[in-house]
Amino acid sequence: MDALIMCGGHGTRLRGRRNDSSDDETRPPDEVLNIETNDNSADHGDRSRPDNSVTNRSSAVSDQSIIDCEKPLIEINGTAMLSHVANALTASPVETVWAVTSPNAPRTATAVREASRFESIASIETPGDGYISDLQHALSMLDTPVVTTPADLPLISSDHIAKVINTARLNDDNDPTSTMLCVPAALKKQLGVSVDTVFEHDHLQVAPSGINIVAGDTDTVQLSYDARLAVNVNRPTDKRVAEKLCE
């Protein structure tokens, strides 16, 4: 079974606050980001009020530099997200790992072809017409079943991949089912990370992690409560949560 890392779609840049209509809902909680909250820090006059202008400007510049970078190459604790995902897949039961690139992320495509850190993965170049179109293009070049995962899920491990493969093969090892790995939407909100797609499964609101097994006609939903699978890095706040959980 091969694996595809989707890293060339239109959404290859982080979205900032201006594009995030639910920023208040996705603000990372204090226990994750270790933010100090103290009622005594309220404004009691100019002398007692700390000047955060330099810190705020620095944070804004940092966030902008992140937003301008192609998402697969954004580093989480010093390692590109694409490397985190590729390392998890190469250590899992999958055979060949393919990075699906496109003109939407030219630096990522170049890095996959030329950088020594990506020597363990191959590449499939797609037109960049959208996630589904690019996925179909890549799948047309491989035999199913295939593991698919986005490049913005830096906390996944080889164990996560092994478990979803085992779930797909639960009923018939030779005829695996298509499987979607999801997490409770409430878990993402608890962590303070962005929530984009939500649907109901067994009376529970769930969100796709992005990890799937593309196989036969039968579909299976695998539910996980592992926080590492709930952090898709789509916004600067998501990146900060990922870095805390990655420590």
C-alpha cells in the first residue's frame, strides 16, 4: 500500500486573522499556549500598564512571515511539516511515499525533487486544479488501496498510520474498506485549533483529520480522541498549538 501526501493545493498558505471569522472560537487555551492570565494586569494607569507594542509588532511580523511561506515547508520546532508527515509515513507499514505537488506550491515541488531531506519520498506533479482534482490525478497513477494525508498534520506518527490501515483491513485483509480517520469537533475546539469541516457520525459532531484510506466502495469512519490528530495547521494559532504539543 502506497501513501500520498497532498501538498500542492490552493490552500498552501496559512490563513491569518483577517480571513478567520471564528478567531475567538479557535484561540488556543491558556493551558496549551501557557498564556498568563492575571486580573491584576488590567489597566490601572499608564505607569502600571506594560508596553506590549514591541511584542505585538514582533508577533505580527512573525505571523506574516509564516503566512507568506508555503504551508508544507513551515517548520514546527525546527522541522518542516512535510518532513514530519513524510517521516511518519516512511516509518509505517506503507511502501512508497509520494508527495503530490503542483504549480500552486513551486518551492515545495522543488524541495521534494532536490532537497536531501526528502530523498525517502517520490513526487507526483499535478496541474493544481484543486484538492479533489489533484487527488484523482495522483490516484490514477497508483493501484488502490492508498493512504492519503495532508502535509499540514505534523503531529501524526507511524502508529496512527498503522492503526488506520488495520481498521481498513479489519474485515478482509485482501479487500480493505475506504476509511476516514476523524476526531471529535469538540476536541479541536478544546485545543483551540481551527475547525473547518464538521459532520455528524453516530450522534457526534466529528471533523476529518485528513488521513484516509482510499480503497473499495464500502466506507468506514474511524474515530480517534488523540489530540495530535486534531491539529491541522491552517492558521498561525494552529502552528503555536502544534509546537506546544510537539515538545
